[in-house]
Amino acid sequence: MPRAYDVVIVGGGHGGAQAAALLRQSGFEGTVAIIGDEPEPPYERPPLSKEYLAGEKPFDRILLRPRVFWSDRGIELLTGTRVTAIDPLTRTVAANGDTIGYGHLIWAAGGQPRRLSCEGHALAGVLTVRTKADADAMKAAMDRVDAAVVVGGGYIGLEAAAVLSKFGKKVTVLEAQSRVLARVAGEPLSRFYEAEHRAHGVDIRLNAQLRRILGTDGSVSGAQLADGEVIPCQLVVVGIGILPSVAPLIAAGAAGTNGVDVDAYCRTSLPDVYAIGDCAAHVNMYMDGQRIRLESVQNANDQAATAVKAILGTPAPYTATPWFWSNQYDLRLQTLGLSTGHDDFVIRGDPATRSFSVIYFRGGRIVALDCVNATRDYVQGRKLVEAGATVDRARIADTTNALKDLLTAA
Amino acid sequence: MPTLIVTTLDGTEHRVEGVTGRPVMEIIRDNGFTDMLALCGGARSCATCHVYVGPDQLALLPDMSEDENELLDSSSHRKINSRLSCQIVFNGALDGLHVTIAPED
């Protein structure tokens, strides 16, 4: 007889760990297993490009739960195990040569970092930042690195650049687009972060095309741009997004083109198979009903709650407000809502003071805030985003008006 | 051994070891209490590690930063003795500190 669990969770990241903990917290007494391909128990990912990379927090301090938690709660933790196939008819998954049965399946496998394909991409010293192993490889390389090239000016790349520069490395960031954070923020925020990184000695190259990575004795020695320029470096950090890990679901017949499609209850098109977190393409009410994937701790946790409620027979649709944070140097960025596709923005406060907010509009409604060292706006702006408020631009730009007072006045 | 007293949402009181130098949030998490989410891991970006501190013990704690004060304002369960447990670093002088996990919003 194959092994079987009432709930099998694939992926031991934020979403998978939270789903298992919530099942128990809700009084679920059935059998539960988390199958994860990494060797460690579930841990926080955001510190990998921040405090863990910087050596400010040891690994045990970024564990999502104490090591004994899982066995104490009767949650089977199958680490170092990769699910390669799903059979929705027999309700089984194939993992490391075993067949494991499920009553309900929660797919929380996240994604794999997108990798470079150019010449030199496989050289030693070309690293991504997704797992503890990735961060450990970068930490191990730190001593022999004088210069690093970061490919991709998104949050992960910029956070890594901030840590590397703090360690005295000469850092160059290559961004293919005309500004950093182009996919996730508006131009004022991009320009602010470019200036901050440059002030810290980071060389930010925009519209930069990487041609190939050069090596010596199998290790990185430089990065060559399309125009022929060679930037000497001993480390290349690749932060160009993720590819959702959904191949076994799609092969089993689940719908999805970018990740796997889920409904408002995180159900895939396969019976009793749910998907949550980075890989779950869902219709988000904060994106005007467009189907999107959200790569954030907030989304992983809240979708875990949605899937667990549905499994326990108390379904409630996913309506959580997106939020996100990024710490670089002494800058604390806090984001609410989704700015993608904004058609207007207002800057509130003076970026030169290093404390300001960018408020984004779509069709006249407030859809998102990016708050830099401006926690008050982040807290008070939530209701504006949740209401999709229409507030006069001049009133919202005027920092003498508290955001919490603008909703009723709208 | 210094003690941290934790009251969980069901009203049960638990005594755990207080670890000097560690944020109270981490001590609560590391003792396996699931009532507290502590979503941002101490990055001062949410209020999901909200606790109530024994009222007579408030004076023992370091002052609240402006950020902590603002984040606590996001909770409709805020009281006079509310704190974010990620912002309280435990030490010997806090032996016997009593925190009650606040409900989620």
C-alpha cells in the first residue's frame, strides 16, 4: 500500500508552512504532510537577500517555526523530496520514486529563479537568490569577491546590491529596462532608488544588455555588455524573476499558462487540488479583476488561509489587500495595493528628505502606495486603497493632510 | 532562568524561557505558539506580532518608536498597553514579563 495523507502540501515555503500550521490551529485532526525539495525545515525567504545574507541573523532565527514544531503537531515533513508527477484519478503524487496518496492536495511549490542562458551562465560564481543554499553560496564567495555584477534591478537584485556594497564590494547593477523596479513601481520610486544606490557607490547601468559572462579556470572573471565593455567581477548575482514551478500540475491537466489557474478559493481545475502563493494565477480584485501571480509573503500566507478554509468546509473567497516590503540600506519601503498598470501618480513629501510616498491611480482611483520611511502613510493609506478612493491630487500631495482624514472627505 | 509569560488567545498562561538578546516575538514563535503570525519576521512592516504587556511592566520597556506607534494604529484591538513584540528585546531585567497575544484584525 502506498503512503497516503488526508492533506498533502507540496512546497515548504511560507505558504506551505502556513497551510499546515493553520490546519492544526483550526482543529484539523487528519494526517498532514509537507513535501519540500529543500533539505531544511520551512524558513523565511525575505531575509535571504537581507539580514541572513548580511550575517546579521543566523539560520535558526529565520526558521518559520521551531524545528520540533512539525513533529509536535503531527505534521510529516518530507524534506529533500521533489514531486515530479500528479495523478488526479488515483489521487497520488510521485516523489523520489515513491507514490504518496492525498485526500486534498495544496500546491505551494513557488518557483525557480529564472536563469541566464548566455555564454558563461554555468560558471562558478553565477548565483541566484531564492534558497538558503543560494544565500550560503553567496556568503561563502564573499571573501574572495572584490567586485560583483547584479543582473536585474528588481527588489531581489537591489537588496543583494545593498548588502554587497555594505561589505565593501564594488557593485554594478545591470538593468535591461530604462529604470530599476520597472515591473513593480512607478518612475519616481525607480529614480529615487537609483540615486540612493549610486550614492552608496553602486554603479547602476540602465538599458544594459549582458552579452556573456567571462571566466577564468571555470570561475567568473567578468561580465561583458552588448557594447563590448567588460566589467571585471568575481560574482554574478542573477535576479531576473522566477518561473513558477507547476509542470506536474499542468502535465496532469490543470489549467494555466503563467503558473496554475485558481479560482477565488484557490482551487485549481483538478478535483481537490489547490494552489497558493507565487505559482497561483488568481483573479485579484486589486488588479481590476485581472488574473495575476503575486510573489509575496502576504499572498502566500493569505492564500494558505483561503485554501485551508475551503478544505475545512468553511470557504471564503480570497480578497486580501496586497502588501510588501523591501529594506535596502536604511530605507524601509512598504507597499500597499498593486501599482501595475497605473495611469497617474502623486508624490507626497519630498524624496530629498528620504521620507515620502508615491500614490498610484488607475482610472482616477487610488490603487497603491509605495511608502519610503513613511510608515504613517503606509498604515493610514490602507483604507484609501481598499476603498479605491478618488481623492483630489493636491489634497493627497499635501503632507499636512493625514491620509486617514482623506477618505471621509473624498 | 529568566521567564517570559505568554497568554495565548484561549486565555491560557504559559511560562517559557526568556532568551536575553532575542526579540520577544522570536521567543514566542520559537516556543511553537501558532496564535501569532509575525508575518514580516521583525522587519517593522506589519502589526501581526501585536501583544498586550502587563500594565505595571510597561515602564520596563524601551520607548516605542514612531514606526511602532503607527503600525499599532492599524489594529482595531489596540490598547494602552499594546506593543509589537518584535520591538521588545528580552533581557534579564525583563524576567517575568507577561505578554498576552492580541487578536488578529
